[in-house]
Amino acid sequence: MVMQLSIDRRALQARARELAQGPIRARAAEVDASETYPWDNVARLVEAGLVGMTIPTRYGGQGRSFLDAVLVIEEMSQACSVTGRIVVETNMGAISAVMAYGSEEQKRLSADLVLKGDKPAICITEPEAGSSASDMTTRADKRGNRYVLNGKKHWITGGGVSRLHLIFARVYDEAGNEEGIGGFLAIRDETPGLVIAGREPTMGLRGIPEAEIRFEEMELPPAALLVPPRGLAKGFADLMNAYNSQRVGAAAVALGIAQGAYELALAYSETRRQFGRPINEFQGLQWKLADMSIRLAAAQALVYKAATSGDAADGSGFPDMLQAAQAKVFTSEAAIQIVNDALQIFGAAGYSRRNPLERMARDVRMFTIGGGTAEVLRNVVASAILKKKLPQTRDGWLEQTKRRE
Ligand SMILES: Cc1cc2nc3c(=O)[nH]c(=O)nc-3n(C[C@H](O)[C@H](O)[C@H](O)COP(=O)(O)OP(=O)(O)OC[C@H]3O[C@@H](n4cnc5c(N)ncnc54)[C@H](O)[C@@H]3O)c2cc1C
């Protein structure tokens, strides 16, 4: 433990641990094998008060911090990564964006859904705009007293199970002039034109759907538009500040999976005997375990630090962009290595689907990709430490060069 936790936080952690090590762990393999969303786990999380914890008390939440959410995510992810991700998205990301930037009506609507167990979907990525997310083409055209959305998103976590959607789109005024990128709130099944078009057959994290979503002449009132504090012109940057909280959450899931794998390997190394002695008496494995514990401690320090940074450029209290990126890059890469080493310590048993290591190895692989790849987040880190805008496109560099001349 890298930080002295308060009595309240330790109590929260203990409550989460009891649930995670009990019914959540017992269901994890089945959730993966059946590829079905664990509604029973959602009900357990709701009952234990572990969804919507970060929502302010005036909207029915507990006004808890991102660090509190991280502690719960770590516990859940040790047992079941999918349940860990549900805790992320019911406490961070889209719901935090609404709570920071939304109107009174948007906050009440979203809080009510999330507190009942709805995991909001955040819709940014498009087939032709992945890492270059700001190249998105989904558009929202103002027509009279409504916006009309058209476009396509893919790899949307929770598509088909989530009700609340936060949809990033280019906003155009009546005359067809672009105003910037905004976030629209839409509720599945109440919004004609929001079409769940298909599910991706994923490598891991199989209990939660990754969906393609189409918006076909989808009409929304202006009240559905989430306008960040610096307006639509800076809409993308501000919405991405909110997304930094989700990045820290994703890092916490990876951390939890790695912790779970490490604990399993530690215990197995004591009971498995070869050449007449426990395998942890071989120095080759001792050093592996030592390296795993060192990486875990470093990752936890980065994740906790990012969770408590609250230093976003728009003054919203979201995690600092640099710290969130550092935490996610390091933790996601370290976690892949730790889970891989844990599997190795299990020998053939690690390769069997009877043991959770193979599921953990598939699940953990995602975290250097989703929510900003390790490469793109390294660009974010480089840009922050060099204090330079680092445009990735040829046109961007040309423009910067012209401005300098
Ligand atoms: C399980 C899962 C869940 C997801 N959930 C969501 C979700 O809920 N909502 C959502 O909107 N999106 C979601 N995503 C999408 C995710 O955010 C994108 O996959 C990610 O941003 C990368 O985009 P891409 O897959 O198109 O890769 P690409 O952008 O095509 O990248 C391909 C490769 O090129 C590298 N690359 C690209 N640009 C650069 C550069 N400038 N410098 C160096 N390397 C570069 C990348 O790092 C990568 O290795 C999810 C993805 C996964 C796998």
C-alpha cells in the first residue's frame, strides 16, 4: 500500500473486497464463457452502494472521490475485470462529465439512471477516427428547435446494455457552420435513430459488449447538448479532460487484474513442488515474483497519484492529463507483463481454462489499446513535458512551421 488510507477508505475497501472475493469471483469464469452482461453483479453493486459513488449527494450519490472509486475498482478487478469496468463507468468518464458540465436536468436524469445500475456508454471512436479521435465525422445539425445526428461509432463499451449514451459529435449551426465538438446525451430505446448495429467478437473482457452504433437522423432537443465550460470551440479538449478520469479508471482495472494474478502466483509458488521443494525456492522464480511486486507498487503509486491530481486545465477537478497518461501507459504495460509472468509460474496449469490466468491474460491485453493507446498516450506525455504542441499530421506540422516563420 503506497498511501495511508483513512478509516473510511479502508472500510470501503473492505466492503468491496468481501463482495469481490465472494459472489463476484464465483461468477467471473461464467461471465467470460457465456459472454453475457452480469446483471446480477450490477444488482449487487447497486445494493452495496458502489455505483454512482462519485455523484454529488444532492443528486443522490455519495460525493466520493476518484480515489475511492479506484479502491473499489482494484478490488473488483482482482476477481472479475468486467465488474471492475462496470465500477469505472458508473463512477468515472461519462457520468463525471455530466456532473461537471451538465445542466440541472441532465444531472438529475443521468444520476437517476446510474444509481439504478445503468453503465453509461461513451461514444467517441469511429471506424476512420480511432487515435485521431478529433477527425470524427459524426455530425449534429441544428434544424429549428432540434439537433439531428448522423454518423457511426464503433467499439462502444456497453452498446446494447447501456441506456445512457454520451455521444461526441461535430456541431453545426442552422447555416451549416461548424461550432466545435460537443457531447449529446441520448437514451437507448427512447431515442429513435440510435441503432445498435452489431457486436465485436472480442479477445477478452467478454462479459461486456463492444458495439457498433449508428445514428440515423437521430433527433435530440438542444437540452441534450452538454456544453463544457469553455464552450463548443474547446468542447473536445474539455470533454477529453473528463475522459482522463476514465483513463485512470482503466489503469485501475489493469492494476487490479495484475494484483489478482500476482496473488494467485504467489500462493501457487508455495504449494507447487518440483525437485522436492516448493517452486518459490528457485531463484529464477523468486526474482520474477520480486519484479512483479515492484511493478505493482510503482503502478499503484502512479494510479493513486493521478486519481488525486484533480488538475485539469478547465478547473473541473478532473485528473491531470499528464498524470493520467503516465499512469495508464505504465500500469497497462506492467499489468500485461505481471499477468504473463503469473501464468508462467503456473506452468501448464496456467494455460488451462480451468484456471483464471488465461482469462486474465486475455482481459489485461486490452488496456494498452482502449481509452488511448500506449503510443498515443506517450505522445501526450511528450507534449506535456516538452511543453510543445506535437501535431501528428503532416498538415499540422506544416501549419506550425508556417506560424513560426
Ligand atoms: C475493448 C475496447 C473498448 C473500447 N471502448 C470504447 C468506448 O467505450 N468508447 C469509445 O469511443 N472507444 C472505445 N474503444 C476504442 C479505443 O479508444 C480505440 O481503439 C483507440 O483509441 C485506438 O484507436 P484504433 O483502434 O482505431 O487504433 P488506430 O488509431 O488505428 O491505431 C493503430 C496503431 O497505430 C498507432 N498510432 C496511431 N496514431 C499514432 C501516433 N500519432 N503515434 C504513434 N502511434 C500511433 C496506435 O497506437 C496503434 O498501435 C475501445 C477499444 C477497445 C479495444
